Amino acid sequence: MTKFVYSFEEGNKDMKPLLGGKGANLAEMKKIGLPVPLGFTITTQACNAYYENNKNLGSEMESEIFNFLEDLEKKTGKTFGSIENPLLVSVRSGAVISMPGMMDTVLNLGLNDDTVKGLAELTNNERFAYDSYRRFIQMFGDVVLHIPKYEFDRVLDEIKRKINASSDTELTVDALKDMIKKYKNIIKRQAGINFPNEPKKQLLMSVRAVFDSWNNQRAIIYRNINDIPHDLGTAVNVQSMVFGNMGETSGTGVAFTRNPATGENKVFGEYLLNAQGEDVVAGIRTPQSIDQLKDFMSGKIYNQFMEIAAKLEMHYRDMQDIEFTFEKGNLYLLQTRTGKRTATAAIKVAVDLVAEGKITKEEALMRIDPMQINQLLHPVFDEDELNKANKLAKGLPASPGAASGKVYFSSEHSAQAASNGEKTILVRIETSPEDIEGMNMSQGILTARGGMTSHAAVVARGMGKCCVAGCGELKIDEERKILKVNDEIIKEGEYISLDGNTGNVYKGIIKTKAIELSGNFGKIMQWADEVRRLKIRTNADTPRDAKTAVDFGAEGIGLCRTEHMFFAEARIPIMRQMIVSDTKEDRIKALDRLFDFQKEDFVGIFRAMGERPVTIRLLDPPLHEFLPQNDDDIKVLADNMNIAFQKLKDKVLDLKEFNPMLGHRGCRLAITYPEIYQMQAKAVITAAIEVSKQDGLNIKPEIMIPLVGHAKELEILRKLVDDTAKQTLKENSCELQYYIGTMIEIPRAALTADEVARYADFFSFGTNDLTQMTFGFSRDDAGKFIDEYKNKEIFENDPFTTIDVKGVGSLVRTASKLGRLEKENLKLGICGEHGGDPKSIEFCEEVGLDYVSCSPYRVPIARLAAAQAVIKKNN
Ligand code: PEP
Ligand code: MG
């Protein structure tokens, strides 16, 4: 029989897959002697069994849960359902990978009309007992019975108004009793059942609800965004309650062992007196800084907590995010986990922990999520612009970055506008997990309530989104879709700007500028460079992009797409002339005019790159992409070129292709019009000669021929390019080394790579086209259905983002092997979008490619990912 339940005493931190993160860490804290309320964990396996059993717990699992409950009763000396000494428990989800706020929690379970009296007597605090009871009914109604929260909030507000209470803590016992009666009516009306009095029934219903919450909409979206597999399941932790709402010597809080925004080595946290955990996270009341705990009970709780925080950080050797509660002056720990942090903090904490001798450099490298580095590379507001900006208000700098966008007051509208291409700022009184999609699609998030550990702050930091939270000066009217601050009124659709580094909110749009990277960032990059084997190149078509990439550490250009160069205003007419030419002579005339432009392009790029290798790809897209498509534009061109409208229109129609991705493009163009590649090859070599001579550099260009599917294509085109290069060198009385290679982006080329390699000095895997052609998905259109493929778990990842190791990867592997069989030293690289994706980079390391090439802003990500790939391979 499978064991579905473990007491905290039975587990440890290495049992996360079974006990979930929360369960494993509660067990670990117990093991190292920290004050953790007793309890047990129902495993993730139990969750999967529940789903396999058509959402039934089954009698075996139920009786196992009750056995552990009995054991808990014995250990605590309290009894479930007893009036004299009732055992109350919390029921909390705990997935293997933490998903903050995504799943459900029920507190104070075990209360009913009888036990509440016992609790009141036992604690000598009737108000506390009834407050706990009304919280329980509300949570149970929301989480287990799915009754909208506002139903309960409405009653709460109504009663507060009636007795003139401004905060929840002012609710009297009578008011609470009245509320309980009304809450129960809501349950009866909305769920059609009486509120269950029987604690064991409450427990089983709650366990089922937590299992169900694994598949609620927001959890599914969160897993999709964060690439968390859908089949992990969640554990459920049942833990005896300790109460932060037992009066003014009780409280609850959340703290990080270091600052999660900056990485500063100082405990950072917040707490509320006389409150339960959910109050801090939900941002209902604005909490106090943990520093203020020093003045509470002569620092007793503060000192004890600091000692524990240090112990936990030392034990886990990483920054921890800790939940705690103190009941009548006694401190308890309810959770510890690796603290989510901004990229700035991740880097600082990693570098500091190495300096403190707590972790090795390699561990430090593994601690940073390469994709998170994106956050650092995002712009901040231009200072001059910022000085001129109209400041509206100041909130908490919850998550760094700078963002301008149109105000939207609901997640749905914000997401909708964003999917239509608008830049949006989601403005909410406070966010809740339902807002996840709108948050993800927005440029930034602004809330009126909540602290640095509120939902908005935690989630935004995880997403790397700019967020200003707890901006109390704002009067947000979500219904009328307006935001009032001082005398200003901002309506939906108007622009505001957020500075996540200062918490300032501005009216209108503010220009941004690139940020400077810290010394710690440089250190991490340097450590990564010491470890990685793969070279990192960039995909860049302009000297400016090339320079940006070099500044980020690019060691060469892996793909310079030459087609973009022809779209400039001065060039496109000549390009069009070339395309519509009827004779080779006319084509050559136009190409001769393009030559000068093209040569200057390459001079600029070679200069920007110095002696670093540069791979220039000859023309790739189908020619119709350069031609005008509607009659008006064709008419203008016909007039300019002095040819008849109909003649030009016929030519345009003639060039139109049904499936241009599979059409007359890439090397096929040069098979039919060799003079195009001749011009480009001549321009590359002439530019290389010029820069070599003028700048005293040794430029060794790499000329790349795209879309080869048959070795013969490359044989012919290699000769064409080679002859042109030799001729150009001869005309200039020059010697210069150059290489001619090909992209591997057609499955046939991969499968016959030994033949192809005979004519190639290098291969560069064009995994965009290779993915397209292996799956038979059009890369321009597949976006429409890929999400559905992910939802249906056909794909774990979009194969255009992360390489499909099994299929496309197998072609890469085969081609690498065959290519190197033919030519031992064949240089291998990748220049599809996958070159900047950490998981794909891991694959490239494993296959033994020489380099990856990615967009300039991804270069630091690739440097770190390449180092991590080596470390993973060695471990
Ligand atoms: C590729 O196909 O992977 C590639 C890099 O070329 P492009 O995206 O220009 O087709
Ligand atoms: Mg391609």
C-alpha cells in the first residue's frame, strides 16, 4: 500500500518531490530543532492518486489521514471537535516548485458552534474565538465552496458601518456573532448546503479543495508562464494552528534573510500585530517594518527571530523567505523557502555568499536564473526627462524597472489591450492571483494597498516586472475606471509612468535609457566566462547592434542577415529595380549600384567587431518581400521606374508565392540569379580588404550560404563565392583568409551533412527554419495554435523558443556527427532563436557545438547559461 501521509517528524528537505516545498521544509525545520507547530503532510502522490481516482480520496487515504490526525491529537493533547480543548488546524497547499498565492489555504479548521465556545473559554478571549470562526467560515466558503469573496466582504463592510468600526480589529463579539450568522446564510444560499459542523468533514472537504486548486485557472496560467510541469501535483499540509490574532502580544509576519529587491545583507520583513498570516500577504492592512519589532516585548521576538533567520540561512546556504507567527509572545515558524528575488538581488546575494565563504563560485553561478538577467538589461528612465516629468504620487518601490503605458483597471481589459499591441499599466486597489494574466501582459503594475510582501510585489518581482505597490495617495475607482490623486484625474486609456526603483508614479510617458551594470554583474559574468566552453556570438545586422553585443561580451557575429540592409529608403528602389529586371544585364546594373551600399554596411560591421569572427549570410528571403503589394504602391513604383503599371503588376504577381517559407528563397535565389551572391561576396571581401588595410586589422570573413538542402547546391555556390572572392582579391592585389560555410536548416541537409560538409568550412544551425521544416509548422503562423498544444501537454515548451531535443535536436546531433566525420575540425554553431535560450544552450553544450549566437541583449544570458551547462554536465 502506498504511504500517502507523513508526519513532520518523518520528512526532510530532500523529500520535496513527495512532500512539496512547504512540507519538506517544515519537516527540516523540525529536524534542526526550530519551533514549528506539529502536523503532517499528505503527499503529491496522493494528489495524483486523487485525480486518477476521478477526484476521490478513497477510503484508504481517508483512514490514513484520520490515523495521522489521531496521532496529532495525542501529541498536542487537543482533540478535534472537542469543546474543552479543541484542536484547530490549517490546511495549506505546498507544491514541489513554489507557486506563491496560486493555490488555496484554509485556516482555523475545526471550529463550529460548539468548539468556538471552548476556544473562547480556553483562551479567555471571546472576541478572538469568534473572529477566528468568522474567518474560517469565510475562507471555507471561498476556497472550498467557491462562493465569491465579495459576498462576505459586503457583509463585513455593512456590519463595520453599522457599529462605526474603521478596522476589523474594532469588531465587537456581538458584531462577530451577527456576522457568523449572516455568513452561514450566504453559504446556505449560494452553495445550497448547511455549513458543515463536523470537523472531520470540514477537513476532507478542504483537502479535496486544495487538490482541486492545483488545476484552478490561475495555477495553470502560472505554471504555463513559469514552465512548471502540470503533472507534479500539490501536497497538502495539515498543521495545528497557532494564532497571531490572539491579542496584542500576538502577530504574524513574513521576512527575508536579505533584502529581496537589492540583495543587501540585512533581514527584511514586515509584520502585523493581532492578525493572521493572510492579512500580511493580502495587503489588507499595511504592515510594519520588522525593525519595529525591536521595541516590542523588549525585543524578545525580534532577537529570537534574528537568530533563527541566521540559522536557516546558514543551514540552507541561501537567502530564505520565512513566515512566522507569535502567539502570546511565543514565536513559531510556519514556512521557510528559498526567497524569490530580483536579478540585482540574485547577483548580489550570490557574490556576497561566495565572499562570506558559504558557497563556491560554481554554486553562485547556478543560483542565478539566466532569464532573470533580462531584468538588469532593461532600461531605466532618462534622468533629464524624469526631472521634467509630472510626479503624481509615491508608493513602495516593490519591483525595479521603468514602465510607461496606458492605465487599465482590470486584469482582463489590460490583457486584452496588451494583446492588441498596447503598452499597459495595470492599476488595482490590490492584486489577487486572479490578476495574473493582466499582470504578465502589462508593462508595470500599480497598487494602492499592500506592502513589499503583498501579492502584487511578490509576483511582479518574480516576473521581473516593474511594480509600485501600496501607493495610498491614489483613489482608485475601479468601477468608474478613474484614478484620482490630489487634483488630477486619470482615466482609463491615459498614460502614466512607473519607476519601480523609487516608487514614484508620473503622468504621461517618460523616455527610458539603458542602465549601467554593477560590479557584481561583471564578476558573475567573469566567473561564467571562466567556466564556459561554448563561445558566445551575436545575431546583428548593424554596427550599432554589433557594438551593443560586444559591450555585453559577444565574441563574434554568428549571423549577420543581409536582407535587412536593403529596406532603407535609398536602397529599396534599387533593390526593386534589380528584382523586376528582365535581363541579367539590367539586374547587374542595379546590383552594381547596391554594391557600394553593401560594402559600406560590411565595413561598418567589421569595424565594430575588430578581429572577432563575423559570419555574413547571403540573401535569404523570397524576393517578393521587397516588392510593393497593393496597386497604389505598384503604381508609384512603376512611375518611378518608368515602366508600365500592368507590366510591373504582372511581375509582382509572378513573384508571389503561396508558401514563401518553402519557396524561391535562400540559396535557391542564387542558383537562378548567381549575380546576387556574386555582388554580395564581392562586397564582403572588398570591405574586409578595406578595413584590414585602413585599420591594420586581420579580418577573416565567414560567408554563409542559407537554406541548402542538397550538397550540389553548396558545391555550385561555394565555387561561385570562392571564384568571386579570389577575383576580388586579385583585382586588389591582396591576400586575405576567408571561410565559406552553410546553414543547416533543412532536414535533408542535416541527414546528408557528410556530403554537405565537403563544401563547407563551417555549419551554422538555423534552428528557426529547421524547426519549421521538421514539424511542418509555418513559423509565421504556428503561434495561433502552439498555446493549445502546450495546454494539451503535447508540448512542454514552444519548439520555436526551446529546442525540441528529441526531433529537431536529433537532426542537429546527426548533422554534427556526420559533418565532423567528413571534416574533423568543422566549426559548428547555432544561430536560430534557440541560441539565446538557456535550455537549448544546455543541449548545444551537450552536442559539442563551438558557439551559440543570439540577439545582443541575450548575450549575458547565454554566457551564464553556457557556464551552467558545463557545471550541470560535470555534476
Ligand atoms: C534560422 O532559420 O534559424 C535562421 C537563423 O535564419 P532566419 O531566421 O533568418 O530564417
Ligand atoms: Mg533560416
